[in-house]
Amino acid sequence: MRFETVKVTPELAREWLDTVIDGQRKVSPYRVRRYAEIMKRDEWELTHQPIAFDRDGRLMDGSHRLSAVVLADVAAEFMVAFEADRQTFEVIDTGYVRTAGAFISGAGLSYGTVIGAGARAVLLYEHRAELPRLWSTPECRRRFTVANVIDEVLANESQYRQHAAYAQRLRQACNAHASSVISGITLIERYTRRSKKTFKEFRDQLLDGVGLDFGDPILTYRNRQIRRKGSPPSRGVQSLEDWQRYLEELLRVWDAHAKGETLESIAIRTKDAIPEII
């Protein structure tokens, strides 16, 4: 599946509407008129929700918007998904709220939901200098659209595919939080100044936990994840969301491991700076 931003003219909209797949529900004239009025006022905004075509070039989603372009007789910009998996879009227009995970799964990646969550955390970390300390704020939630997350994943598909499989294995081994493992391992591999050998040893030891002494950062991390099982999630306006805290814990463990330091506990506080990757 690939995504493009396309300026759709009334002529192009008519062509696309002629390719609609069988079984689409009837277009609502009221909804089309409402969209057309917005377009005529030049108030239509580009959003992450794409017009979608299947692998045969048949229109699966977007009939109302394209019909509105024709009715308004103006051009409008849309995100467009080409070569999409038809099964992914069977729930369109049934009240289901689509997520990045649904599109990622439609692109052929397993564990689309956790990959999407992990990729969003990667983007937040990469832009941390511009954002509040707590990534649960409305500003952070609005910072990256579903399209941004999809672009991040598809641009690094092989990496996310490998890290998602690894995260599931680590979750089974010690109850690690899967999406935080995906984001943490992705960021470490992307930005570390240490050797590939050091990174591989870190991954392997996280997974098997063999031969680790008390105070070893990896053992501390694994024990913390195991103790987390069954505990209620943290809450509170001034607290880090669990997924952010778990990510920062993993980055702190990597930092100590890479420096050869011991780490008997992992304490993440909101007043602390977000861990850098060495």
C-alpha cells in the first residue's frame, strides 16, 4: 500500500467514482451537500483519512468526498491510498474508527496496532525538544496524524517488522510492554553510537536473561517487567503514561548497559530529562 497527496479535480473525481467496487452502500445526498458546501467556502482541510483504492484500482472509500467535489465543481486535496488490502477496508463507514494499526496491518505487517503505537512513540521521541515532557498532553496527541505514523512505518518497514517480532518474544519472556520495546529498540538501533555487536548482545541478553548478575541493567529491567504483571496502570495528570515510562526505562537501561554501569533500580520521574541514546 502506498500513500500520496492528490489534488482532485471534478473531472478526476468523476473518473474515480466510475471505478467504485460492488457492494458500496448508497451515497447520502445530505452528506455530499454538506461536504460540497465546505468545499465551496474553501474550508475543506486535508486530513489523514484517505480515499482508498484496492489492488485492482477499484474505489473502496471516498465516494461521498468525491461526489462532493463534483457537486461543488471545485478541486480539493486528499490523502489517497493505492493498492490497499480490501479486507482492511471492509469495516469502513460502519462506525469503526480506523487507526494507523489497521492500515499497517493492511500493508501486510503483523501486529499492526503495536507497531503503530511504537512508531508514534518514535516520532514523539525524535521531536521531544519541541514537545511537553508529558506526551499524553493534547498538543502531543495532535502532533502526529495517522498518515505521519504510517509514513514512518512504511519508510522503515523491514526494521519495524523485525522489531515487532522481537517485542512479542520479549513480552512472552518477561512481560515486557510490546509497543515500548518496538519504539525503544528502533530508536537505539537508529541513533546509538555503539557498535552493532554491542547492540546485538543487548538484544540477546534482554531476551534470554542468562548469566546476569545482580545490578546488571538488563536483569533489573527484566525483573521490573515481570513484577509489573498484574499491577494496575499508573494514572494521574502529573504522571507519565505507562507506555512513555516503559520506553524511557528501556532507554535508561541501554544507557547503563552501554556505559558498563550497574543499575539496581529504574526510577523515572517527570522532573528528569528524557534519556538520551548513546
